[in-house]
Amino acid sequence: MKELVEVIARALVEHPDEVVVTQTESSSSMKIELKVAPSDMGKVIGRQGRIAKAIRSVVKAAASREDKRVIVDIVQ
């Protein structure tokens, strides 16, 4: 899941080298934190959060194969 979020985020931003993705896992859930450059924050979130929702939807669909709950947070 971490790699999936990283590939999507790097494709969206102007500074792909500043994309940092961390993954924390428990028995039935997974938390993924996405950190990008401050100037790229708007590109990752999108208008009214549409791009962020799309990223979460794609990750949720990929995680359904493994029967895990995934939370994607975009942090500064």
C-alpha cells in the first residue's frame, strides 16, 4: 500500500523527491501518512478534497484484497 500511495503522489507533485510515505500496521488496520512539500499540498488535496478522496478510494480498493482497513492521512 505504501508503494501505491507513493507512486500516485509522486505523479501529482512538482517536487517528487520530497514525498515521504510512512506506514504503520496493526493486526486488522493500516495507517498511511503522506507528507509532501508545502507548495504541493494543494495538488495532493485538490479542489474540495477530490484528489485526496480519490487516493483514499484507490487505496481502500487495493486493501480490500487483504481484508484490512486503511486510513490515509495527508500531513504537513
